[in-house]
Amino acid sequence: MSAAMSRRDVMKSMGLGALALAFGGTANCRPASSAGKPGPYVLPKLPYDYGALAPGIEERVLQVHHMKHHAGYVKGLNATLDALADARGSGDMSRIKALSRALAFHGSGHVLHTLYWHSMTPGSSGEPKGELAKMIDRDFGSFAAFKTQFLAATKDVEASGWGVLAYEPMGVRLLVLQAEKHQNLTVWGVVPLMVCDVWEHAYYVQYQNRRAEYVDAFFKLIDWSAVGGRLENAVGGARV
């Protein structure tokens, strides 16, 4: 599977508000039905071939990750929304706690995986430039200092989770966060700009328990041009 995704494809596949802002707009992020109502979430295509990130991330790893794990989040998200609709229709909210948790789990899994694919590009794109480079220097001291913090935080995520570079609009600053179990340890309102998946399914087949090696390989694949574009959209949206 290949072919660059258009902005419209990205917006259709994304889903939640923060990603809509990061990708440049607040338009409906899901395909609309003929009646104009939101349709189901869809599994997005990758912006590159399955083998394009090798040797950092092998083709077999990327294919299973996308077609099995990410697809599972999309399926779970749609099933949860259907169950919530049934609950509202019947007035039976006895499962609301479990359904709310499932909504956060599958919804966050879908959004973060979509951003994960777009955090990378074959061969990387060099280092940050423009406003992104300036904000990294301002908020972390230097790109080298940011790299040290991001790698350390991502490698040290407890159990399963994510390393995240995010824009925090209230403080107008960049933050490096650890996201465990998708919905934990976040700062509400932040816009994720770049994420690294450190659930074991992202690396174990290729790297076994050597998570640090995988994270180092990921960092060499970062699409800094795309990250900078998401920052520009996020800052612009925050100023509206």
C-alpha cells in the first residue's frame, strides 16, 4: 500500500478535535453519510509503502501494526459508538462506565496511530526548521536537549504507551509528554504534533525487548517538515 495521502484523506481518517486542529482545520474529520450525519471512522492509508521505513521499521512489522492493531482500534471505536447509540435509545446506561472507557481507549488509539504514521517519512526530513526550530530552542534550550528529553521520556514510558511532542496553547509552549494507556498522563487541550508508539506490538517482533534501539531508529525517521506544519496550524488555530 502506498501513495501520498491528500489533506482531505487525512481529515477524513482522523476523527478527534485536537488532530483536526493540528492538521489544519476544524472540518468534519469523518466521512459524511448521504444524510449529512457523521459516518463511521475509517482506517487511513499509509503515506508510504510498508517497506519504505526499513531497516528502521521492517515491512512485516509495519503491515501487522497497521492492518491488525490500528484496524482493531477503528473497529472498536465504531462498535463503541454503536453501543452508546443503543444505550441512549433504550435509556439503559448500566454500561456507561465501560463504554466511556472503551470510547477513550479506541478513540485515542485511532488518533495516535494516525498521527504516528504521519510522524515518520522514509529517510527522515533532516532537522526542524522555521518556527518549530525556534520554539524547540526556546522551550528546551536546544534541539540536542529536546532530543535527549524526548528519547529518555519515550524509552522510559511505563509498560505500554507513547512518547509525545505536543503544543500546549494555554502556555503557548511545546511539551514532551508520556502517554500511558492512551488516555492517562496527558494535559487537556494539548495538540499532539509527533508521537512514537512504544506499545510492544510496535517493535517487539523486530527488536524484542530492546525498546531503546527502536526509539532511536524512530527518531531517525521523523518527518520534521510535517511536524512543523502541524505546529503552524495549531498555533494559528489557537489565535483564532
